[in-house]
Amino acid sequence: MTMILGNPWVHGGVVGFVVVNFLMVTFAWSVWFERKFAGRMQNRPGPTEVGPFGLLQPIADLLKLLQKQDIVPDGADRALFNLAPPIGAILILASAAALPFGPGLVAADLDVGVLFALSITSLMVIPVWMAGWASNNKYALLGAMRAAAQAVSFEVPLLLSAMVPIVLAGSFSIADIVAAQSGYAWFALWPPGPGLVAFVLFFLTSLAEANRIPFDIPEAESELVAGVTTEYTGMKFGLFYLAEYVHTLVASLLATVLFLGGWEGPFVDGPHWMIAKALGLYAFIFWVRWTLLRYRADQFMALCWKVLVPTSLATLVAAALWKHLS
């Protein structure tokens, strides 16, 4: 992929700066959008007081979090307790470095871009476990244990479903995968069987990786108060909140390049199509959250190992056979 700016360090720095700001701004106003969306579904207004239509509510929330007292529980491991939130936020922002928004619009054009993005997002379980262990709270520890079990389990069908576009394109490079879908031969549509099934599996397992309803077992407030975030206040809590939303957005962007043709679209290809497709998936995730109920822990794990893992493995075999015979 050709660089827009000549020097790779300058190019990576400029594009990375733009991508990080895009993620942060989208996160801020997606909180407003989700609250308005949930209000619409529940016949209530949502944010209305701060700014026109409540649009400045994210800024008010940020100022409120910055003013909150920073509390560290007695008996907590102070170093790990304080490190967990920023590590989580940094990791999830770093995972977007290999995501291209258009030809040349990528901070780091890696030959193994898919593996890089998936590997970094899978590391999110480390700060979550750190937070649960360091909090000296049984609810936080149970939430961390659930998060670790969930990450280990759902990582299997997630990687198997992500292997389908890799096999079909014959490359681990995200740019090559997007190029293989030229002419609207999107892997979510073609081949019709394994491509669509892999897309659905990737989407579902991404929700589980990001702890979004109906898979938010690690932070189930009905039994664990708030899971690993129970003891966190102020911006430390806000950083966990940011990581969850950005994780969901990165998963939507990754699904777009793997299965929906990336920046390809009608009339003129470009980053606007990449962003539009990803935001469409992002909004659909909000719809799922405010429509479905949370799974029980046993149902959750049974769904993974008894349904998603065998289905993803069969889908990968079908994709390999399709590639071999075509």
C-alpha cells in the first residue's frame, strides 16, 4: 500500500493521530447516541439539558468524571490498581494502528495486519484481570475470572471466523483482503455459505470480546455490582468505559475490512464508505444491546463451546474447500 506521506515515521504519526482522534470523538458522541437510542426504544427523551438536543452531554460527563475523588480501596495493590485503566485504553487504541481507511490511509501497513489487530485486542483481558485482582474485592475478582474464561473461550471461534477471509484472500494483510473483495465480491456475501456464516460468527464473538450485552457477564450488575469496575471512580472508571466502547468500534472497523469490502462503495471509493459501514455495524450493536437480555454464565459458555466453536471450524473447512476448488 502506497504511503501518502513520504517518510514512514511522519506518515504513521499523522495517520495515527487522525485515527486516534476519530476513535475518541466517535466514542464521545456514540455515548450520546446510545442514550438517545435507548430512550427512543423505552419511550423516554434521553439527554436533553446540556446543549441543543443534549449534544454536549459527553463533555459534561467528562468534566464530572474529572472532578470525582480518586479512591483506592484499603488492601488494594495500588500499583496494579492504578495501571489497569490506562493500559486497557492504550491497548485498544493501539489495535487500530493496522486498520486501513483507504489506499495509503493506515498508520502501520503490516503484512500480518489481521493478526496484529486480533492479538492486541485479545490482550485486553490482562488489564481487566489486573483490575479485578488488585481491587481486593470479591465481586471485582469474580468479574475478572469471568472475563478471563470468556476471553479464552470466545477467542477460539473469533480467530476461526477471522481465518475465513484470510483463506479466501490468501493473505494476512488487511489491504490484500480488501483488494480481494473488489467488484463488490464481499466475503459476507460471497461465497454465500461460509462467508455469511463467518461474518455472523465474527460479529457475535466480537460482542463477547468487548463484554457487550447479551455477553456482558464479567460486569453483570445484577450479581456482581459492576464487576472489575466496582472499586473504580472518576477517570479511572471512565478509561474502562472508553476501552469498552472503542473495542466495539474497532471490532466494527475490523469486520468492515474483513467481510464488507472496506472502503469500497458506489460512485467513489474512499474512507467515507469504510466509516459509514463501520458506524452502521456500531449502531446495530446498540440495537442488540437494548433488545436482548443477558445470558446466564452456563448458557454463555455452552453457546461458545457447543455451538460457535464447531460452527466456526466447519465454516473454515468449507471456505478452504471453496478456495481449493475454485
